Amino acid sequence: MHFEYPVQGGNFSGAGDASSRIKNVLKQLGISYDTIKRVAIASYESEMNIVAYATKGKLLVDIDPGEVNITATDVGPGIPDIEKALQEGYSTATPFIREMGFGAGMGLANIKKAADNMIIESVVGEGTTVKMKFWLS
Amino acid sequence: MTKKELQKTLSAETIFDGAIEPETGYDTVCACDMMSELLAIMNRTSQRNRGIILLTGLANPQVIRTSELVDIRLIVFLRDKKPTPETVALARKCGITIMSTPHTMYKSCGILHEMKLNDVQLETNSD
């Protein structure tokens, strides 16, 4: 099963819509509470990253027997130093993003903890792709 | 604790009453201003979050969206903060009850601690 949800960069009022829809799909499929929560957390953090930093992007959802895969891909500035970006507390967020309650340098770390596996690919000046895998227990 | 009891205890005003009361009432408090911190906390608990009260100094739509995604259904804004119409509209859409108390975060936590409400039960960090 495959779904795609577009995410507009800078659209803070709509931030979270895509993750909310993904959560509802997983609920309708009867996926466990714990897995839905982990997917929602990782999906929402990645959606907020697109809204906060990128021009545009999308969330791709693939639901297969035994696993859920979410791919957050964007057209944007990219991440110059992925290792640094993964350190908790490191952030390039603007004051506006912080006012929203994000930008504390926890986003990628939260995704990594919520997902069973996470891969980040990024090209500076082009964009970033975050692939997240969740095993269904 | 019921919503009515919470409202009285914190001298709060109910701005929107959206959620059905959990069967076991509200028994847990999470006090948090950073939404990423809230997500990190919720990722470390296996508690069913519908019994959790969120106390926060933020009153923007992201608080509602974050709460919806982790199944928190009752938010109390601190220091008499009033949410924007956009925030109230999202709370209505998500079925989340929102209140506003004149108390600070410290005082609100103290009052609810006195009332024997619990902290979120965190599981051991496997990092």
C-alpha cells in the first residue's frame, strides 16, 4: 500500500496535517498503538523539518506485511554535516521556529529513537531525504 | 481526576470542551514548553496518553497538533494565556479540551502533585 502527502515549506499552519492523515490510515488498518505512536512522532518531526527548512517536500508511506516505511524527501538547502545535525542540542532553527516549540536540536534524534531504522541522505543546495523503517510486531 | 475537578483545582477557564472523559479519569501530568521534548517524552512511555494532562506556556496551533499526534486530549495553558482562534479551531477539529489557568507552571505542577497526580512513567532509556 502506497500513499504520498505533499508538504509545503514555510506553511506552519498546515504543519502536521500529513502526519495526522498517516496516523489515521494506520489506525484504520488496526496497527498497534505503540507502532502508530512511533510512526506519528517520527513522521511529524520530519514533516516539521520540511516546513521549517525546505522549499517543498513530501512524505511517502509504504505499508507492507511486517513493516511500515516512511520517506520524507525535500527540495531545500540540504544538511552540510549530518553527524553534527544528529547531535542533540545542535540546531540552525530561527527564533520563529523556536516560538513554535521546535528547533531545540532534537528533531533528528527523536526520529532516530522512534524508528527502528533511519537513513539520511542529503546534498547541499538540493535537498534531504530521511528514510524511516518501523517493524510491525 | 475529572475535567470539572481539574478546572476547579487550577481555577481554570474551559475554552473548548472537546474530549470524552477517559474511563479512569486524568491521572498523569506532563509539563512542557518544547514540542520536541514532549514528543521525546511520549516516545519513552507506554502509557495510554488519553489520561495525561499537558501543562504548557505555549498557546499556538502546534501544541494542539503535537497533542493530537500523541493522543493527549487535555491541555491547560498557563499564566492566563489565551489561544488564537486558529488554535481553538484546530482543538475543535481534533476533539481536544483546552483550558487556561492563571497559575504559573511551577504552581500548577505543585497543586496537581498535592492532588496525587503522577508524572509520566518513563521507560529505561536504551540509548
